[in-house]
Amino acid sequence: MTVHAAPQGDRLYAAHCAACHGETGSGGVGVPLSLPSFLDGIDDEFLRITIRQGRPGRVMPAFKSLSDAQVNAIIRHLRSWSDKPAPTYTRTTIQGDVEQGRQLYATHCAECHGENGDGGKGTGVAFSRKRAHDIVPPALNNRAFLAAASDEMIRRTLQQGRQGTPMQSFIKLGLSGQQINDLVSYVRSFELQQATPKVPHDGHVEAAISMESAYSLEETVENLKDAIISQNFIIIREDTLEHGLVREGEDDPSEKILHFCNFKFLYDALEVDPRIGMFLPCRVTVTEIDGKVTVTTINPVYLGRLFNNDELHEYCVEMKALYTTILEDATL
């Protein structure tokens, strides 16, 4: 009989979680996980469902391929950051007045969590960029959050707040127990009005945008420069495609690449999701093969699908439109 070693939570966390949440759970692209006020307020079921389902339309992906033993090992690793036992909650429905909760939400919650529970702008912690909140408030209308969070857990969060985050204790703000119950009922009512994720995961999306040019390679490069500048971008540099990959003088002159950027657009997009830096600043290649000149760039919408972030997807759609306009202006 083969005996399998128990999965090691620290290694699984390092492989699947640390890139976003930090090696010690201090946060990054993902929210901090090692805050005592976070770990001491959530039960293991919340963590289990969150790992399994992620947060559709937000940054957190779903880890459906992990075994139950692996998920449990990750949870044990997270619990090692707290000296308190995990709380336990029932799935009892808390009775409150939804309409009263709606009014209380508008007064006390909407500024951070969004008018309709869509959550704060951006991802994880603020890094060096100025944001409205040091830690981005979660989307309360997210179907996976509502599946993971019991009414009792939401009530405890409202009662105690989250020390180390902008979330305050609503008891200290002067709300009564009944008012907190009303808020819980209103948050739960988001299940009836959940937003549909905007990122399309079905249908074919081309990985690149490519167009043939009616001009010579040199004319096409100059046309691109004019088109790029006309869309409020600046040219960073022009290179051969092989520059830095082969010995100087051996690069192919029939393959060119232009690097360009709109720094305001870049700054705004990085605030939404720092991972967009993987395919920014912008680049477009021009190649000539057998007398035919082709202009090609990545399709941001194709890459945006990999990031599970509705807000980032909107930027990628805008980027695709800009790229298409630039390529059309340069080649037609």
C-alpha cells in the first residue's frame, strides 16, 4: 500500500498564493491575510469557499484543481499566523429590515464598498500609489463572497471592524444591535441583484491585432509614429525586433518594434491592477516578408481575460480600441 505524505501548506501557499498575498500574508496585489483581525473574524468555511470559488470579476481566481487535502493544508498554514482558534459560525439567517439596512448602508458603507456593493477601486494594498483606501474594500455583492460569508460572520465584522484596515467597529460608531442586523440583511439582499462579471470567458478572442500595410516598411514606421502621437502617446524608442538578442549588427533590419506610452493611462491602469505592467508600456512590431509589410500588436482584451478583473477589462477594451485606431491610421 502506498502511503502519501500529507500536503505541506507552506509550500502550497508559496506556489499558489504568495505572489498576490505576500510570502508572509502581508498583502500585495491581493489583500493582507495575516492581519489578526481578519483571521480571528473568519471561519475555515469562508476560507475554503473563497479558495474554491475565488471572486468572479475581481482579482482572486478560483482554485478548483486543488484537492480537499491541499485546500485544508493551505488553511492550516494561514491559521499558523494567529494564536487564536478559528471562530465557528452557523448558517442561520439573521432577521433584519432590508429597507432600513439600505439607508444605513448608504450612510456608513457606500463610500468604501460602493453604492451597489461593487467594492473599492484597484486591488490589494496601495503600494506607493495614492489611493482612497490603504486596503481596497471588498465587493459585497460578489456571489462568491456571499456564498462564503455567513450572516453571523458579516455581523461580527460589523460589530468589531477590522483593525489594521479602514473598517471600523459599527458599535463604536453608535449603531444598535438591530441596526447592525438590518445592515446584514441588506448585504445579504445583494444575492438578488448580483452583478454579472464583465470579462467574457466564452467565445474566441484573437491574441494579436494584425494588419497589412500598403506602404513600405520605412513609411509604415513613420506613419505609426504620427498615429501614435495623434492619440496622445509619446514614442519611447524605436528598435529592431532582435535588438539585445543577437550581436550588434546581426539584427534583422526588416523587423522593427516601436515602444510608446501614455503615462497617465499607464498610471491609472496600474492603480486598477499592477499586473497590467506585464504588457505595458505599449509595443507594436513592423515586419517585411517577401515584400509584404505587416503591423502587429498584442490584443489587450485577450490578455485581460487572464486576470479575472472586471475593472481592468474595461481598460483593456479601451486599449484595444486605441491600438486598432493607431494601426488603421498607419496602414490604410
